[in-house]
Amino acid sequence: MTTHHKHTSLKELHTFRLPYSAQALIELTCANDLAELNDDYYVLGEGSNTIFTEDFSYPVLRVAIEGYEQTSTEQGYELRVGAGENWHALVVRTLSAGMPGLENLALIPGSVGAAPVQNIGAYGVEVAEYVRSVEAWDRQARKFVVFTAEECQFAYRDSLFKKRPGRYVITYVNLLLPKQWQPRVSYGALAELGAEASASAIMEAVIRIRNSKLPNPKELPNAGSFFKNPIVSRGDLKRLLTTYPALPYFSVDAQHVKLAAGWMIDYLGLKGFSVGDAAVHDKQALVLVNKGSACGTELLSLAKAVQARVAKEFSVALEVEVRLLNDKELINV
Ligand SMILES: Cc1cc2nc3c(=O)[nH]c(=O)nc-3n(C[C@H](O)[C@H](O)[C@H](O)COP(=O)(O)OP(=O)(O)OC[C@H]3O[C@@H](n4cnc5c(N)ncnc54)[C@H](O)[C@@H]3O)c2cc1C
């Protein structure tokens, strides 16, 4: 049963924990109820990539559709998972059942339904590689639709769903975990596990590394990487490397590279820099945190100050990676 609550606090519903409320909260547990909803609403999963910077004047639709079905075919294990299931719980469940594949994506916060939206990725793997199709409610056409992986237009932290914010409500995600499995340990600190590593050893290492590097939102409210790693031309990279030879970068294609935004923020000595209770994390410069009673204005001023300092020093524009909302809609700062 889908339930409606009036004027609900959003503090517990997003991991940055700003003290705002929504005009209403709709808890969606049954996909078919979408056809009955006529209001405008913002679609929310577990709120680990969304920050409400003001009281929100529309209802928030929290997707809480449960469900897990599994079939074994010659190609692999096919899973149909409810959008409201927790992503990490799914990773643990599949590995415990002897179905490897998702181990590199362990401990990424959030729901299964949000995973295809920004094509979650970590340690050299993206969820796109395992998505067979995505089931969704098309709010414009008012009908249920199914997108093949190709139609989802997956790219680095991007997809059709991210390009069309608000148009689709993802209800179920269909995954394929191939039976032919190979460990993926080429990325960073996983390399020391060696090419014979088991999937559970990889998952444990990923959990250990993530716990040591990233603040746990339950202890220190945050929304993960606040800024995107900027993509610049190789010409710009050349210019930057003459002044900053230690600047880390990763190849994107023949013309472009991705720069480490955290390194640039750290270079400017901004770790720990704060505006009120909104701060740059003192160990991980790409993460902004709420030290307790931050408000939206403080967070936005902090974000703008960091962007301005990076732009002045490096002539590089930092874009926000999290979904920031004002009282009505997504905002780009
Ligand atoms: C400590 C920390 C570490 C993180 N590390 C990583 C990482 O390594 N890699 C990575 O990729 N991300 C990372 N993230 C970001 C976050 O985990 C992902 O973006 C995750 O997919 C968000 O899930 P959610 O359910 O919390 O999404 P929400 O914040 O609730 O929503 C995110 C976006 O998806 C939309 N959305 C949510 N559910 C649905 C649905 N059912 N249908 C349609 N649209 C929907 C929302 O409208 C919003 O635009 C991290 C976040 C934190 C806090």
C-alpha cells in the first residue's frame, strides 16, 4: 500500500541531513499505484546523492518497491530487483548465493532504483555492465516502459534517466550476472589482491578501503563526492602540468582527460575549510560534510567558495555531482 504523509521532515531521508521538510511524502511500495498519482513530485531513493537546501514545496515520492526474483540461464543469473531494495544488501545477497559480479560495487550507499540513474561505479566497474533492462513509469506518456541497456544510454556517471530528470520513475532493475566470472582487481589498491582473488575477498577489500577513506554518512552526514572530476582537453592538461606537475589525471579519450578534483581542492589547503557547519571533509577533499547543524545557505556558500578558489587557481570549472534542490527544483551552482 502506498501511503501519504503531510509535511514530513526530510532530515532522516537524505544522508546530508539538512533540517528541511517536504510539503508531503508519498511512500511508494506498489509500482501500479504510479498510474493513480497525478501530483507533481520529486523521486527519491535513499537520499545519498540528493541534498534538500530549503523546505520543499512539492511532495517527495520515496520509492520503496521491494522484490527479488532470480532465474538461472545458460548465460548467467538473471535478477529482477525492486527499485526500493538497498544496493549493498543486493551485492551481499548475490555473493552469498555464489553469484559473483557486483563485488567491486560493494558499500555504495543508496537504492537499486537509483543505481542506473547515475550508472554507479567504483574500483573500475560500472553497474551498466550488469544491467539487462530497466523497468520504469514514464510520467509524460503515463505508461510503463522497459529500456534495454543500450536504450539507457549509459556513460560515465550518466544515463538517459539522469539526462531527463523527473521523467521516469524506475520500478524494477533487471541484472545479468554472467556465469563466466573474472576478478577485476586492476584498479588502485585492489591490485595487491592478485589475479586469483575470490569475489568475497574483493568485496571485503572494497569494504575495508571504503571505510578507511570515506566518512560514514551515519556518523558524519555527507553525500559522497560533492563535485565531479572535471574533464578537460589534453591541451589544457599540458598547460596545467607545467605549473602543477603532480596533478593526477586519467585518460578519457584521445582528446580529453579527467582531473582529480579532490587533489586540486587539497592543493589549495581547503581540507577542513568551513562555512558555519558545512565543511570540506578534513581527510577527503572531494566530500563536503555537515558537522551537525549546517543549513542550505551555508552549504551553497561553501560550494561556491570552493568552486571560485579552484577556478581562480587552475582556471577549471568544478561542477556539482550531487543533486541539489531548492524549494522547487534541481539547481546547478
Ligand atoms: C559516502 C558515499 C559514497 C558514495 N560513493 C559512490 C561511489 O563510489 N560511486 C557512485 O557512483 N556513487 C557514490 N555515491 C553516490 C550514491 O551512492 C549514488 O548516487 C546512489 O545511486 C544514490 O542512491 P539513492 O537511492 O540514495 O539515490 P537518491 O539520492 O535518493 O537519488 C539520486 C537521484 O536518482 C533519482 N532516483 C532515485 N531513485 C529513483 C527511481 N526509483 N527512479 C528514478 N529516479 C530515481 C533521484 O531523483 C535523484 O536524481 C556515494 C554516496 C555517499 C553518501
